[in-house]
Amino acid sequence: MSFDRLQFIEPFRVEARERVQRINLGLLELEKDPGNIELLRNMMREAHSVKGTATMLGLQLIADVAHRMEDGLDRTLKGQLVLAADQFNCLFKCLDAVGRLVEGGLGEDIENGDRARIDELITETEEIFSAGSKDGGGGANDEIRMTKPEVSPADNPPTGEVNLTEDEIRRLASEGNPRPGVEKDKENKKQFEPLPVFTTGERTLRVDIDKLNTLMNISGELLISRTRLKELVQSLTEKTRKSKICGDPIVELVGRLKSVDEKIGRLTEELKLEVVSSRMVPISNLFNIFPRAMRDLAAERNKEISLEIRGEETELDKKLVDELKDPLLHLLRNAVDHGIEEAPERVRVNKPVAGKLTLSAFQRGGRVVIEVADDGRGVDLVRVRERVVEMDLASAGEVAGMADERVCRFLFTPGFTTRDTVSQVSGRGVGLDVVREKVTMLKGTVEISSRAGEGARFTIELPLTLAITECLLVEAGSEVMAIPSGRIDRTVRVNPGDIKKVEGEEAIAVEEVIIPLIRLRNLFGLPRKGIFEKQLLPVVVVEASGKKVGLLVDRLLAAREIVRKPICPPADSLPLIAGATILGSGRVSLILDVPSIVEAPGRLVMESALPAPASARVKTGRRTILLAEDTLSTAALEKNILESAGYLVVIARDGKEAIKKAGQERFDLVITDILMPGMDGFELTARLKKDTIYRNIPVIVVTTRGSDEDKRRGLQAGADAYILKSEFTSEGMLETIERLIG
């Protein structure tokens, strides 16, 4: 009988990719444990399977390379060969060659130069395996003689049909899928047992991802239609209940319709779960790529690396898995190049010679968290601060007053690098900004934390799937908007009187913590829908990157599972919007981009471009105090104390803003912190004391810095009082103010 070999090419590619990946992982384990006979036997079988199937399909170059691998592993298994570094490196080269051939033209359209390199690799493999023989491989009788099998045109046509007997086809299936021995231990069987491709009676079926995407879209449309049907049935039921003219037949018909609707709802939910489940794959499909890459990179950088993988069974949408390869590979390479020290340096600081890399994944609620951590030297914050100033991203004064966490975020700036030299791994300024861009595109966030001498940790947080999202629907003005439930911390109701002004922005207290408040209607410039007189206002507290913000909405509607739809240009460039969905009513609802909104409050405050002239600095009737403080909660506390005592308070977030506000209004007193971005309290005090308007205006320093040197600097700059936050009391502050301005 005859068969068209072309129909087997794509299944062979898929199978070969899996086998190459398993051999990669197996060789890495074998390198650590060369005496593992069962593992060695599995690797030999995998190479044999690649060779057998490639031979029967006429893919001779792949078969030749796999044959040399199989032969070397078989000789080792028989005790004729000892695997050392040279042999392992050669096996990895052969594996890379097979991988390139599988992903390319399978060797059928290979150019002469590439073919010559393959031939050189085959010769090199034979020589290295001969040199690794226990007897030295020097004898003529022990020489490994391997020649390419003679294949006639009839046996190996370039295209078209191959004539095989039924027995040969069975042998092809058997060689492509050998059954492991019964003595194989369970752990190795789970990790290395080949997946059947050509056998009959299979329980698995490979499906093109585009078909799954189409199925997901249809499921999404069904979910939308079902929601609409449910709303119509509820409306009809309510109207029937209230109507006095509907007889028993109509009531009975509505009841039956409601029953059908409930059944459709259950079936729709089951279908949705099955479709979503069909797209979920273990993240091990992605994680297993990295051990080999890190081995090669560590050797290239002359470092010892131990990569630990955790949570590889965590499942994620296949689209996300496919898109995460490059970002994670960059973070791992970055850790090896920037983070892990070389062996002498690690020994000097009492660390193990081998640097530890950890790649982990776990589920948190409806999101997946992926962490890349190392035990290296950590982020060089001194160098980062220098580069920030050199790249004119902030002034030296601003950088000096920034918290370490905020400084680390500059690493995600396009073009940012701390390296002075360029290597193949880093130093080109094409780096973490690309990681953040990709993660943001996947509706996720990425954060970095670091401690000097202890290492760094990158944390990526992503939704489980991009297709269907659970959201809270809210009303803002005339619009209905969707807030992803995974970003919601809680919902609260607040009295209008509890809304305070802090740093020129509205804020509320949630469990004694001051958080910014954003009126969603104002954020998007939406018109007010009617006139509302409410005792309590609904607020949705959202969280991203460890920060919380309250979103004040007009009304909380309902929790819904929605189907995320892309937004077409030019609307796709709208800020603060992550996508859109179609509600059961047919109207479009925008999905909020919570991480972008969380970063927005500080940018929403409009400031005057120029200070007012000196003649405009008028004094108000009540005594006014300028409070320069960059910590939101501290500013809110001090402001409440001062306003309770009858003072007017204006808040500035740093020294620069304080100078600007002092140029617009004359204050009776200035209170300042020391450590602030932009301009610290020492410089602010000195600048004010040089101004003829403020020369005699009292300045109080309130700070945590209590050294004699800091106190001396404050008084030399012109401060009239110096209060430590550790000794702060409202009575003490008010007494000091009363003494200075009466």
C-alpha cells in the first residue's frame, strides 16, 4: 500500500519538538547524575525515536545527527564510553542542530554551507565519542565506524508518495513510540515517557490554536446572548407578575420559559468552563525551555548557576504562555549577567559558589504570579541614581530623596542601563522596558524589589486568561464601566464629609490608612446623570503594584463575567482603558486599566506654569501655613491637627512645589520635612530665608533625622524650630507655632 508522507510532516515536527525538549531536560539531569542508568536509557530511546521516524520519512540529515546521538548514548549505556564535559557539549550541539532542522526545512532545502556544518558536527561527534571510550579509543578495532545508510531514490523520494507495506507502517509507529521498560521508575516515566503521535486508539487530539480561538469567540458571543436572554426573561416575569390581565396559560408559559433559560444558563456556563480549560496549559511548557539556556549562558559568563523551578504545574492561557518566553528569558539572562557574582566574589562574601536562580509560579485568586529571583549582589542603587541624573530623568536632589522602591522603577525606562560596556547579553539599553511593555500588553504588571548583597526579585502578575474576565459593573455619569474583580480590594461607602483634601487631591481613610480618591466621572469627563443627594457615596477600592486608590462611582450595578473585546483604532490608544465588552443590553462598556489609574492621581493635579509676581502675594485674613511633606499619611495627619486649631493649610509635595506655592501666596509659617524628592527641606529653608518676603517668616522642620549634624544643618539653613517625628505630639507642635507666630 502507499501513503502520502507530506501528511506526516507536521505531526513529526510537533513530536520532534517534544522529544528535543525532553532530551534537553534529560541531558541536564544526566550531567548532574551521570550514573543514572534509567535516565540514560530514556535519552537513548528518545534519540532512537527521532532517528527512526526521520529515516522512514526520508529526512536523512535529522536521522544522521540523531543516529550519532543514539550511538554515543548506547555505548555509554553498555559501559564502553564515559560521558564527560566534551561529550555533553557535543550532545547539546547535536540537539541544537536537530532543533534547527525541525524548525526549518527539515534538511531538504539546506544550503551547502549549512550542510557542511552538519557534516562537520557528525565528524566531530564521532571523534569525541571515540576519545571518550574507557580504553582511550585509540585502537583500530574500537574505532566507531558509522556511515550514512544507503537510500535509493525509490526508498526516499523527495516529495510525493512512499511505498510501504502494512508491516513497515506498524514498525514505523513502534519505533516512533517505544514503550518504556516495566522496570522504569514512576518519576522518570512521568517526565520522559514519549507522547504517542501515530498510534491508533489515542485519547488525545492535537487541535490548531486558531480553532480554539474561534471556539472561544463563539462561546463569548453565546455568553453575551445568554445574559441578554436572562434579562429579558426577568423583565417578562416581573411584568407578568404585576399585570392583572395575564391569565394562567401566559403565567405557565413564562414559567416554562424561565426554566429553559436556567437550563441554557447552566449549559452556557459548562461550555465556557470547558473552552477556557481547553486553552489552559501547564506553565512547565514554558519553564522547561530555560534550564538549558541558563546552563549555556552560565558557561559563557564563567559562572556557576543553579536554577530552581517551582510551581511548574500552574496552568495559564496558552496565549499568555506563548507571549511570556522573551520577557522571562530576558529577566533570567539579566540575573545571570547583572546579579549573580563570579565565584571568587561569592566566596569572599561567604556565599555558595553556585549562584541560585529561582523561577516560580503560583495562583493568587484569579491571577497568576510569576517570580524570577536571584541571590546575587542586588540592584546597585547608587549606580542607578547616578544614571538617572546622567540621563536627565531627575535632578540629583530629587533622586536623593526618593525611596529605593521608586528608584528601582527607573530600570524600566526605555534605554536605561547601568552597564558602561556592551555585551551580547546586556548593555545596549534594550531591556526591562521591553519586559514591562510586553507584560502590560498582556494586562499584567511587573515589579522589582532588591536588597543589597542579597539579590533581586521580579514579580509578574497576570490574569489567568485574556478571553473572559470577571468584573464589577459600575455606573459613572451616563456610562457603565467594568472594573476587573482581580484588582478590587473592597467596596465601601463614605460620608461626603469624610472626603479630605491632601496635597491638592481628594483622599479618604480606609482602615486608618489614607488613600487617594478619584471621582470616576471626573476622570473621564462624563456629564452628571441627574442630581443626587446621598448620605453615603459608593467607592471601589482598587489595588495594583502594592498601591491602593478609591474610585468614587455613582452606582454599583452587578458582578458579571464579561468577554473582553479589542478596541479598534484610534480608540485603542485611549489612556486608562484596557478593552471593552458588550453587555446583555447590547451596549458597549469600557474595561478600566486599573494599574494605569493607580499611577494617575499625582498626574491629575493641574499646576500653574508661572509663579505670581511679588505684588500679588497677599495675606489672607486667617493665618496660613505652608506644609511641605511628601508622605501622604503624614501630611494628612499634620493638616488635620492644624486645621482643628483654626489655621489654613496648603500642602506641597516637595521643596520645588513649596517654592512655587510660596511665590503665589504669602504664608505666616512654613513646616517642612527633610527628605523629599526634588528639593529637600534644607535647601527649601535656605531658599526661603534668602527671599525678602520670607526672611522673617518662621520655618519649622519636622523630620525623623535626629543626628546632631542634621540639626546643625537645619539651624544653619535658617530653621526656627526642629521637631523629631519620634517625639511628635499635637500639643507640642501647636505650642511651638503659638510661640513663633502668636
